[in-house]
Amino acid sequence: MWELVIILLIALLVLGPKELPKIARTLGRTVRQLQRATDEIRQTIESEVEVEKEDASKVEGNQESRGASEVGEKKEDREEDKTSI
């Protein structure tokens, strides 16, 4: 806490009472813009990860259904072989 007070006093002495509020406003705007940009990037990444997860689960589901149908086909082939004998 004391470090911040010392920094503000030095800034007041160096910049003067007229320039300090302008610089503080500019600094505040810049920090807000950086936060918005960071949030936007985070949201974009999270949405892309969700899309990838959904795509991966769809691919898994398709592979499982194909595997089950192949197993069913093999059983039918065996039963046909048994009846033909």
C-alpha cells in the first residue's frame, strides 16, 4: 500500500497536477481495453474447445454405431452359415 502512495506522489511531482488526471484516465482506458480484449480471446478459445469436444463426441458415436452394426452383421453371417450346413 505504501509503495502505491509513494509512486503516486512521485508521479504528481514529475507530471504535475494538471497532467496527472489525464494520464490516469488514459491508463484506465487502456487497462479496460486490454481486459475486454483478453475476455474476448478467452471466450473465443472456450467456444472453439466446446466445438472440438462436440465434434469428437460425434465421431466417437459414429464409430461406436458402426462397430455395433458390424458385430450384428457378423452374427447374421454365422447364423446363415449354420443354417446352410
